[in-house]
Amino acid sequence: MIDFLPPAMILLLGALLIGPTRGALRTAVVLVTPLLTLAAVWQVPDGVVLTLQFLQYPIEPIEGSPVRRLFATIFALMAFGGGLYAYRQARWFELAAAYAYAAGAIGVSFAGDLISLFLFWELMALFSTVVVWCGGTPGARAAGIRYAIMHLLGGVILKVGIEGVMVHTGSIEVRPMLADNFDHWMILIGILINAAAPPLSAWLSDAYPESSPTGSVFLSAFTTKTAVLALILLFPGEPLLIGIGLFMVMYGIIYALLENNIRRILAFSIVNQVGFMVCAIGIGTQMAINGAAAHAFAHIIYKALLFMSAGAVVYRTGLNKCSEVGGLFRTMPLTAVCGIIGALAISGFPLTSGFTTKTMISQAAANESLVWVYFLLAAASAGVFLHAGIKFPWFVFFQRDSGLRPKDAPWNMAVAMVLFSALCILFGVAPQLLYDYLPYPVDYKAYTAGKVVFYLQLLLFSGLAFFLLLPLMRRTETISLDTDWLWRVVAFRAARRVTTTVARLGLALRELTELLGQKVGERGRRLFGTRSADGRLMPGVFARAWPIGTTALWIAVLLTAYVFFYYLD
Amino acid sequence: MNPNNDRDNRMKHSGDDAWLARPSTIRLLWQVFAVVLALSVGVQLLFPVKGYFGLDGWLGFGAVFGFLSCLAMVLFAKLLGKFLKRPEDHYRGRDDD
């Protein structure tokens, strides 16, 4: 047995305690449990720590390794930052759901077998749906249902794959595989749905912006990055992922450019950033896996920071769209500065965490002589600056004076933002702090003069392109169709057609049976009799009083027939 | 948010006092930006970029590549927007009932 509490259990316990506690005690639970979890994460040694027996399968709910600890660390840190950001504004059940959701993510991080991975996976699906619902609007309710359907579908596909592997190999261990048979394909598809890979990525941009200003901070961190970890553990070097990753990178940029909703821009840029990681996992070399892990770590921090900044704006103004806000730097300077730091980090500006991690992925592509991949990633880096790096802060905090003069973020939100901004810069100027904890030994120098010059040119001229092309990027009050149009409209119409046809058929059938019933009734009434309107008995054919002579006649006929047939023989 | 209050706010702050929003500041920022852009290319003469594939080591490659990729992406997004953009209430009444 083990001599420490499993990290996921600590956080889950915290989630349970948020409800019954009040006041300062609840604040303590919210702020302390993530830190206790973090401490427990670092107690997990390498290798399998705990084995239980379930049916004939050995369940290994806790298995340590550097990459697992790295992800669990950032998940715990994220729970702390999110808790700090949210605890005075969010309702208790949103906090509790968010913590249970984070516990699921940490559980997946340490899951040594596919069964416990699946259980924690579903825990996340369950509680992230609750977080979406905490948005509290009819839109959030509908989006939450669509979100839940998609994740339950993903869960079922994953489960099919896991059971296939259990039956065919007898082993449920989490180990590297390739998409080479049906079972592995199912597992891959199940994970990719959570990674928001095409064609099922619309759930992310659909649901996240509908959640509460605090909820979207939590949502931005766990689901997709857990999928990234699962891909690192299960499908490193699967070449298919390179193409999928590149598609995600471009998809995120294009859709973010078309988008008007502030948080939806950031949601699309999650897909874009996860694309970088998925692509790196596809490359699969040690440098690439290090890059994917490091980038996921850095990404969670700056993406949460961006959602915090956007959340503060939504919280203070109640407005969600670029076309409604603008010029907020005047009264929300801190939120603006933190948002800009997050924006620079996501763009991979030198001295931010985005630079020291994303360039590793590019380096990995270059090392493998993947020319196209390298240049597409470089173009995407420019595109990130375009859609998130400048577009987000520009339209929210500058652009034009919307006349809005909201107060700056509440103090706890401000502290969380400053903390995460500091981390963005810390890992930018001292990348070794992160490199030391990556899955493989790091032989990489982020800051060479040539690389810095190249990326500065790339980004600064993207900035120039943004301001020159601004007339082309005028905000329109629109949404952009995604693949979910196929089921939200096409399938919906088809389903409606089927139901109306069935209804019509049913109606026709009812008319037919009614007609039949009437006919049978008439006949019955004629034969057996009925009651008239004033209650008098109207005898039917059988109930009539027949004259005795008629009966005698009928009996004579029957007897004659009998005699006739008797002698016929 | 009350639209009347909103308008009041707008009226109150119509004379923009923010330093960052003044035309003179914006002109100054553009000038600084131009100098920075020129510097970022010029500095390549001092610190040559060691490209991985030859052409990415050329003078100003990052600048041209960054600019053109952005141009291409914006135009492509614009084109795609013609087909994909719908009014915001496109889905309304479908999912909610």
C-alpha cells in the first residue's frame, strides 16, 4: 500500500467539502486543497504505486512518471489559480463541480491502466458539463446538453476501444500503441474527440463561451490537455497526428479571425494551440514530446490567463462581443495588461513561456527535416499573433471608445491574473525551470540570437499585417457554421421529417382503427342491443323475443338436415 | 445594462482624455513601430539567422513570410466567411425547444 493520499482523491474531497462549508472555512477549502494536491502530486514516485484487483484485471490507479507528474502539477496549479480567481464570484456548486472536474484530470494523469483512465475520463465529462450549465442561461443549458452528448459519445467510443484491447490482448496497461487495428482506432478517436480534433471540434467553441465568466477559466484547462497527455502516453509517434495537428492549427486561426464573441475567439485558439501539441506528438521524437508537454504546461497558464482577462471583462460589463466593447484599457488597466501578457505568451513572443515551449516543437520538425510542417507551424505562429495576440486585446481594450467605464477586476481575480502573468514571464526568462521536469533530458537552447531575430520579424510583421488589414476584419454580428451544423440543422431537419412522417402515419392508422371500431360497434349494437338516449333498453337481434313458432321451425330444419346427412353416409 | 445609462456614459466621455487614444500618440506609436520593424530586419545583418532549410536564413525572410502568411490567412478567412457566416440567431429555436 501507499503512505500518502492519492492526489485526485484530495481534490475530490475538497470538491465534496465546498458544499457543506461556509465563509472562511470554504475559502480555506478552495485555496488549500489544490496546494495539498500539488504536494501529493510530488510524492508520487516513478512506476506503479498502487494495484487493486477488479474482476480479473489489475487496476493501477496511480502510476508515476515525469510526464504524468508534469501534467498533474499544472492541473493542480490551475485548480489553485482558478479557485482563487473564482471563489468570491462563482456559486458554490460551480466551484465544487470545477474541482471534481480537475480531480478527474489529475486522476487521468496518474492512471496506469485503461479502466481507471476511463473512469476519471468520464468524471471529467460529467462535471465539466455541470460547469457549462453553471452559465445559467438557456443558451448555456442547450450548449451543455450538446456538450454532454458529444463527450458521452466520445466516452462510448473510447470504451469500445478499451474493451477491444482487453479482450484481444488481455492487458489493460496504458502503453504506447499505433492506430493499426480497430481497437486502437476507437481509443484514438475517443481521445481525439476530447482534444477537439476535426471533424468533432465544434463542442469546444460552442460550450466554453456559454459558461460563466469563472467557469470558462476552468474549462479552458483540463479536457483538451488531458487528451494531449493521453495521446503522449498512448500514441506517441502516430504519423496521422501530424496532419490532424496542422489542420487544427489552421482551423483555429481561420475561425478565430471570423469570430465576434470574445471568449469564442479564445476557444478557437485553444484548438489552434492543441493543434501544435498534437502535431508534435505525431512527430514523436524526444524533442517533439518534450515540446508537446512543455507547450501544454505553458499553454494552460496563458490560456487560463486570457480567459481570466476576458472573464473579468464579461463579469464587469455583462457583454460578450467584440462589437459591443472597446476602449476598456481606460478603466480596466490591470485586466488589459494581464490580457496583453497572456496574448504575447500565446503568440510565442521572446521572454514569454510561449516562446520557450513552442519553438521546441518547430525545432523538432526541423530536426526531422519536415519542411512543410516547419513552415506551416511558422505561418501558424504568425497567425496566432494575428488572431489571439493582437485581435483579442485590440478589440476588447482598444479599438474604439465604447463609452463603457467598468471597474477593474475584483481583487481576487486581479491577484490570480497577476500570479499567472508572472508565471508566463517566469517560464519565458527561465525556461530551465520547466525543462528540468520534461519527460526526456532537454538538449535545447531557446534563446539563440538567430531564432529570436527570426521570430521577432515574424511576429512584428504579423502585427503590421493586422493593422493594415483591419478594414478587412471589421466585426460582424455573425456566427460561423461548423461541422455541428450537420447535426444541429441537417440531422435536425431529417429527424423532424421522420417524426412528422411517423406522426402522419399514426394519424392515418388511428382514423382507420376508428372507422373499423365504428363498424364493429354498429354491428354489435345491431346484434346485441343497446340503450337509447332516455335509458330504455333497445334489444338487438339476439336479445329480441322471438315467437315460439319460429324456434320450432328452426329446430325442425336442423333435425331434417341431421337426418338427411345421417342417411347420406 | 440600461441603454440610457450607457448613452449617458458615452456623452460624458465623448471628449477623450486618454493619452493612448489621442491622434498624436497614435501617430507617434506608428513611427516607433516603423522603426522597430526596420530594426528587426536590420539586426539580422549583425546576428545572422541560421535557417534550417536555406531560404529561411535569407535577409528579412521572417518578415516577408510572417506578413504574407497573415495576408493569406485573412483573405482565406474572408473568403470562407462568405460561405460560413450566418446571423447570430441562426440556431435559435432549433436547439432550445
